[in-house]
Amino acid sequence: MNNSSEHPNLSGHRVLVPGGTGAVGEGIVRRYLAAGADVLVPTRSQERSDEFRALLGEIATEHLHLVVHDYTTFAGAQDLATQMVARLGGIDDVVAPIGGWWAGKRLWEIDEHDWQSAFVALATTHMAVARAAVPRLSAGGTYTVILGASATWPVPTSGLVSMEQAAVLMMHQVLVAELDGASRAFALVLGPVSTRAVTGESGWVTADQVGLIAAGLSADTAITGQAIRMTEPTEIAAALTLVTTAVPV
Ligand SMILES: NC(=O)c1ccc[n+]([C@@H]2O[C@H](COP(=O)([O-])OP(=O)(O)OC[C@H]3O[C@@H](n4cnc5c(N)ncnc54)[C@H](OP(=O)(O)O)[C@@H]3O)[C@@H](O)[C@H]2O)c1
């Protein structure tokens, strides 16, 4: 397994992380910044922007571009991608840890508000960001969605999460087929994650490891687009091994 203190060299990479202010997003943002990339993190509120900058502390250098922007609509995401190209000159990598957990109702108890917020809003945001960013991705660049294993497994009373994550997993598969190698699409399918919000247990993947894998995939252009599961220790070890050429041991 890699030494987690090592970083690939992503100096000059321009990376978009929508959802980067979140618990998993933080590990991703930290790893890309540590690897020398320029990282643009949009967030929907100034308060969250301020909190996130304070949380990152010293690593929030001039390479961190925190912008208050609503990227959850087709028009908003299109505007964000245009602004990123104008500001940084292009988009090399996108990592999308958008949205969190939802629970509490069986399918037949769900009302229209639940459906709109836990399914429609999140699926729309993923689609909006993908359609805005993919045509602007550099050759060999990466588009990585962050998902839970609930995308492939029903969790009673959290069905909306499974349905939305399954839709995004299929979006990833369609991207792999449609990109045909021009850029690389990945899905990181995670079990429970140790984050700033939940310490978790030994054997859980950490937000830091998720960032390490995403950054390693960006750095190693020989790795083709695919779904990578990290739901238990052997899968986490295999994912870390996959990126060893990009991340020195
Ligand atoms: N945490 C885990 O244990 C875990 C386990 C497996 C998989 N995952 C997956 O990892 C991804 C991120 O999870 P997380 O735990 O980091 O979630 P989180 O802490 O809630 O962060 C999600 C981020 O998504 C952004 N977002 C954009 N549109 C949103 C919307 N309509 N509703 C809510 N958030 C929205 C928010 O950013 P702004 O408000 O700043 O715009 C927020 O910071 C999800 O796909 C989740 O399924 C997480």
C-alpha cells in the first residue's frame, strides 16, 4: 500500500470540485492542493465558503479558488465552466462529490418535496456539471463521480439515495462509452467514509484516501476510465495499488 504522505505531481492541473466543501470533498480538495494543482471549488453560500477556507487553514493558498456560485442548474453550471476557463485557461479534471445522505421513508411514503430534493435536485446537479464540463475537458483529463455503494444495493428507507446514485453510476457508464478514451471517466463507489463529520471505524476508506485515489487517477494517463469500488479493505488496497505509478511509494 502507498505511503499516504506521498502525492502525485499535478502542478499546472486545473481541477473543478463541485461539492468540494463537503465531508468527502474536503479530502479531495486537500489532496489536489497538496499535489500542486489549481483547485476551483464552487459553493452555494458565502458562509460555507468562509467556513471551508478556515477549515483548510494553511493549505488554502492562492491555488485554491473558492467561488460562491449556484452550479445546480444547467445554466448555472454552464456559467461556472465558462468562468473557470476564463480564469484558469481550461479544465483538466473534475471530481464531483455532490450531495450527501437521506433517510427516513419507505418508497410509498415519499412526498413530492422528498423526491425533488433527494433525487431530482442531486441528479440534475450531476447532469448539469457533466454537460458543462465534459466538452471543455483537456485530452486525457478525468471526470470522476463520487458515489456510495447504495448505488448498487438497496437500503430500506433510503431508497431515494440508491435510485439517485444508481442514475449517476449509469451516467458514468454512458460517459465511458461516449468519450471512447478521449477523456477518462471514473466512478469511485465508496462504503462508509471516515471524514471530519464521522470518525468511523478501522477498515473504512478515509476522505484523504478518496482524494489520493482521485489525484492518482488524474496523474496516470495510462489508467482508463472505470468504476472503482472502495467498500472494504481489500478493495481500498487494490485502488491504492492501481495508482502506485502516479503516487511514489
Ligand atoms: N460521507 C460518507 O460516508 C459517504 C459514503 C459513501 C459515499 N458518499 C458519497 O460522497 C458524496 C459526498 O458525500 P458527503 O458525505 O461529502 O456529503 P456532504 O458533506 O453533504 O457534502 C456534499 C456537498 O454537495 C454539495 N451540494 C450540491 N448540491 C447539493 C444539494 N442539492 N444538496 C446537498 N448538497 C449539495 C454541497 O456543497 P455546497 O453547499 O458548498 O454547494 C455539499 O458540500 C455523495 O455522493 C455521497 O453519496 C459519502
